[in-house]
Amino acid sequence: MKTSKNLLFFLLTLLTAAPAFSKSVEVTFVYDGDTIRAGGQKIRLIGVNAPETGWPEKGKKPECFGKEAHAFMKTLLFNKQVRLKNEGAKYDKYGRRLAYVYLGDKLVNEELVRKGYAYTYTYFKFSKKELWKDLQKKAEEARLGIWGACNVLCRGHACKINFR
């Protein structure tokens, strides 16, 4: 009896400690550089913020490198199978599911920062924040993406991305 209780405890511990991956879901739409539709849900990538592509209906103009970030995401993810992993809050204030997005073994959120398509959005706690801040610094130094094409002013947890 004690052995079965120990085994049950071990299995429950293992299950709760394992990453909370979803099954693979197809990306059916790419809204911009940090938001997609997959598995019937609108997904906002955790820990990153890409320049906006603009919202004409709301009077918002596109930001520098927004079209490039959107094109990168569309090429990378559209009609592909991805896995989603939650951490912390499940949804943002707009009702979008917050998730890490994996394409195979590649963490897309991280790739956006590494290549300069997005900056690390540090307002919320997430486990990869320090790593991504280091990746962002390397992208800045190499003048990749937004760091080479735009005027970027970062204060606190957010950056303002303007055309040069």
C-alpha cells in the first residue's frame, strides 16, 4: 500500500511539474508580430512586444518595423503546427490567451527577441525574462531588426519604436 501511495505521489508531482504544453494546434492567422490565432484562440506571445502594424479603424499608425515583424511571423508560423505553453496569467486584459509558442523545438517568443523583431516586455514576471534581456542586449549591439532600423527608446518595461 505504501509503495502505491509513493508511486501516486511521484506521478502527481511529475505531472504538475511538467510543462503545461497543449497538443499541437494549427496557426490559422497571424495578426502581427506578437499575436496569432491558433487552436481557435487568439494567442498573445508571453514576454515580448513587437512593433504594431497599425489599426486604421482606431486611428493608430504602423510603427517602424511592424510590417517586417508581421511578415517574419507569417512566414514562420502560418498554417504550421505549434505547441502552446502557459506560465502565470492565462489571459491578458483583452481576452487573448498568453503563451509561449513552440515550433518544433524552437521557442518563437525567444526567436523574435534574438533576431530583433521584438523587445523583451518586462512588466509581468516570467521565467525567461533575464535570458531574453541578455538576448535583447546582443540584438541591440548587433543592430538587428528594430535596433538597426528604428529609433527605439526604452523606459521601464516598455519601448517606444519610431521611424528614423
